[in-house]
Amino acid sequence: MLRIFRYIALVEGITTLALFLIAIPLKYGFDNPALIRPVGMTHGIAFLLYIGAMLFVLPGKGFGVLGWLRTALAAFFPFGTFLNDPYLKRQEAALTQGRARSV
């Protein structure tokens, strides 16, 4: 399940970058708002999936308060989900080996 959450986090991060690096520059730099609505909607859905998956997947997986906080805050910053992925990968490996770590 943690692997699925990592995939959702990846999609959330990619849609954030698409919004900030493609759709918004097109709108304000080239006066072309065509991508704002579809990319923004896709990002909104990905963000909600991320939060929902976080609440569904993380309980009981050895995430401490700081792990929860770190993972939640990652969704609010560009590149945050990418920077948090190594932590999630370590947690996933620890769970596979039967020893969850909390950070």
C-alpha cells in the first residue's frame, strides 16, 4: 500500500510542476489560459487523492508525528513530494523487512 501512496505522491508532484512550469507561464507569459483549467483540475484531484491516501495508508505503518508532518507538508511545496520520496522508500523497505522506523 505504501508503494501505491508513493505513486500518488509522484503524480501529485508532476501535476504541481505542470501547473507551475507550463500552465501558469502560458497564461501569464503568453496570454493563453487554455491549460489552467484541465491541469488545475488534475492537480486538485491528485492533491485530494494524496491527502486521502495519506490518511488511509499511513496509520499503523510506523510513521511518527514528524513523519506525518513531513509527508503532509510535502504536498504543499513544489518538489516536496520528490524530496520526501526517499523517506517513504526507506519506510517501505523497513516495513518489508518487518521493522518500521519513525522519524
